[in-house]
Amino acid sequence: MALHDIVSPLPGTFYRRPSPEAEYYVAIDSAVQAGAVIGLVEVMKQFTEIEASVSGRVTELLVEDGEPVDAGQVLMRVEE
């Protein structure tokens, strides 16, 4: 079983859900499919969807909802 890091492609604010009232895209132990949206990064009111690069199970969430992130920062890990 391989672990894959999902990283932020750009600096900004990471959001784990599409709106404050919505459910999180994923949680620990969530099953994800490659291409599924797992979060958003907001830069100057522009939102970029972050997609899973592999299918598997989320094992670690390294950034909380609303935290600032840097380009290349690991957001979560997925076990393939």
C-alpha cells in the first residue's frame, strides 16, 4: 500500500468544504476516487478546486479548514 501526498498547487487559503454550511469534502478514512474534489484553495476571491490524484483512502489531514497554505504544501495523504 503506497501513500500519496496531495499538495496545494498555489498559495492561498485552504477550505475543506464548499461553504460554511456544507459538509467536508473528505474526512479521515474517506474513500476517494482519482479526480474527485477534496478541497479548495482561495486566492484573491478566486477558488481553485483541488482534486485527488489517486484513488484510495484518506489517512491524514494535514491542513485545517480556513488555514493558509503555500504552493507545494502537503494537504493530505491518501493510501492507494
